[in-house]
Amino acid sequence: MTTEIPILQIDGIEVLYEHSILAIRNVSLSVKKGQIVVLLGANGAGKSTTLKAASNLVRAERGEVVRGRIVYRGQEVTRSAPHLLAQDGLVQVLEGRHCFGQLTVEENLLAGALAHKVPRRQLLADLESVYAHFPRLKLRRKSLAGYTSGGEQQMIAIGRALMARPQLVLLDEPSMGLAPQIVEEIFEIIRQLNQREGTSFLIAEQNIGLALRYAQYGYVLENGRVVSEGSAGQLATRGDLEDFYLGARAG
Ligand code: ATP
């Protein structure tokens, strides 16, 4: 259930890579507790940078939030270490479904709990709860992740994030390169997690129609700025959103 309390508040941030490349400018957004929010925009619009600013993974790419602030669950976290944020329930699933190919599906999932010192019994219960959401992964638990399909690898990446018991998941382009049917399956699971466990999501996505069917609210980024926002219903009725992707508004 969505509340009015923000779980994540981004206020006017700027991100600079390598002290010189200004990737996003004055980006502000809010994710309420229990909400699914999407970030829409073309390649290079700044979606990944916005997510990585929130998880503070920009630092791993020589990036820095040089202006503005990020508040998670009421605390300023603009310069907090990513592992501390993860321990506190803010977890990012990077673009490109990163898996450890030489580890089994189950070992990949267990890796998601490493930052948390949880008793074995709880670990197994968490694993079963991930398998309940992703029955496909249970069937393939002993397979090497490197030999699973693209859709299964995306499920592993999300499942691994769930092992950290997240309150907010930052999800970067979950549909990328996947067949429409698998993408629907993944988004249905995201909806289930949101509705049953109250997990909030901030999702970067290029597939506008799909994203707006599952989200409650959306922001449109163009050239590193937020150029539009609204409820998913309002955005879905706009005829010009595709233009942001096709470059029709360039310049
Ligand atoms: P995509 O879907 O292609 O990832 P995006 O909307 O997520 O696009 P970003 O990846 O956030 O966009 O990129 C925003 C801008 O920042 C782009 O101009 C990009 O070239 C630049 N950028 C992104 N990552 C880096 C980096 N590690 N170093 C330098 N510049 C970067």
C-alpha cells in the first residue's frame, strides 16, 4: 500500500563524472513508501546515473554528487557508503543482469545476503521466499548461472537483491534485451513484491507502455534534467512521450 511518506527524496542533485562530465543537473524526485516509480528517458538521458547517485555507486565510476542532497528514510545519505545503504534496505540491481557465471543460481542468491549477518535458518527461509516469487530459479538452483537464459539471469539479479531484505529496490532497465513474455513475467513479480511485501521500487526503463502499466508515478529525463512528471495514468495519456526517445525534441 502506498503512503504519503517518502522513502527516497532526491533534491536538486548534480552528478559529475571524472570532475568534468556533468551527467545530470538539478534532478529532483520522490518515491513514496510502497510506491513503484519509473524513470523514463532515452539512452544517455541520465537514468542510470540518477539510480547510482541514490545507491552511491556513482563513486565506483569516478562520479560524484556535487550539488543537492539525497534523503532515504528521513536520513541524509548523499555520501553514505553503498554497503551501509544496502544494510539499511536500499539495494540496486544494475543494468545488464550481473551474475556470477561460474556460481550456481543458489550461490548467486546467497551472495545477496553476505552484507547481512543472518542466522542460517533465516537465510534458508529468505531463500525459500525468493524461490516462491521465482519458481523458475528453484528448478534451476543447481545450474551454473552462466548457462541460464537472459530472463533467468535478470531474475537471479533481482532475487539476489531480495536476499538483502530491501525496502527500496533501484532497478535499472529490467526489460533490456528480453522477450516480451519474460518481461511481463518479471514485472508481474515486481508487482507481487510491491503489493505483498510493500517493497518500493524506482525503475529506469525505456519501455514506456510497459513501465506505465506497472508504476504509479513517473518522471521523464532528457539530457540530464527532469522535463516532465506525473501519475502513470497522466503520463500514459500523453502523446509526446515517445519523442523523448526518438530524439524528436533534441535541441
Ligand atoms: P542508458 O540507458 O544508455 O544507460 P541512461 O539514461 O541511463 O542511459 P546514463 O548512463 O546515466 O544515462 O548517462 C548520462 C550521461 O552521463 C551520458 O552523457 C553518459 O555518457 C554519461 N556517463 C554515464 N556514465 C559515465 C561514466 N562512467 N563516465 C563518464 N560519463 C558517463
